[in-house]
Amino acid sequence: MTTSTTTSSTTTHSALADSAATQPKTTVQLEHVNLTVSDPDASAALLGELFGWHVRWTGGAKGGGYTVHVGTDGQYVALYRPPTDPSGITDAGYAINGLNHIAVVVDDLDEIERRVRAANIEPFSFGDYEPGRRFYFLDRDGVEFEVVSYQ
């Protein structure tokens, strides 16, 4: 007699893997991340200064809020401010900093570190690991960014 002790999470993972194996191949690329921040224009200016990104769009957003899209032509960060003070709001669409961190890949880690310091932001958690190097910083809303280089 054989007894199976497969958990539901293992079964679900296995079912997803089997399903993925039979699906037609398609390219999937991250287009944007949407963050709720206190001042989208200030956050966009900081990210533009640090990473050389540009503002792609600004305007009205869900619930009467305001959004700035800042990034490259292919990917961006949407910086959202709700119509009221988001402090204490727990709805996922309005909470400030409801995530772990955002990671960006750069060619020149030392140059980005210089820019972060020039913006009076203190980088932390420097690390060399296979296959690259990294550090972290917090923006003015406490959003954590990881900056990594594989060069």
C-alpha cells in the first residue's frame, strides 16, 4: 500500500508547472510598478535624478487621485497620490509603501551610489554576491530600492 502525503501547496505548484509546460511560449515583460507616495512630482524628480529616467505622463488617476509615470520608454514606475491623505489607509490601492522593495539593474553601481549620496540619501546593505554587487536606499516616503549591477 502506498500513502501520499502531498500538501495542497505542492499539488498546486505541480499543477501550475504542468500547465506552464503545455502552454505556448510567450514573452512576458514587466511594464510598470504602481506606488502610492505622498508627492508624486518630488518622487519622480528624485528617480529621474538618480537613474536618468524621464516623466512619461502625468494626470488624474483612480478615485480622483494624481499620478506621475517616470522611467524609460519601455518600463516605468507609476507614482500615485490619492485624493486624501493616505496615512493610516490600509486598502492596497492607497497604502504608502505596501511592498518589500523595487530593484533596478544598472551598468555603473558606483555612479548610482554617487548620485544617491548627492541627493542626501544614505545607501545601506552593500553586498558583493554571485553574480553581482548591490546596495539599497530608502526614498523620502520610505520605499526601499535595491540597486544591482551584474558588470
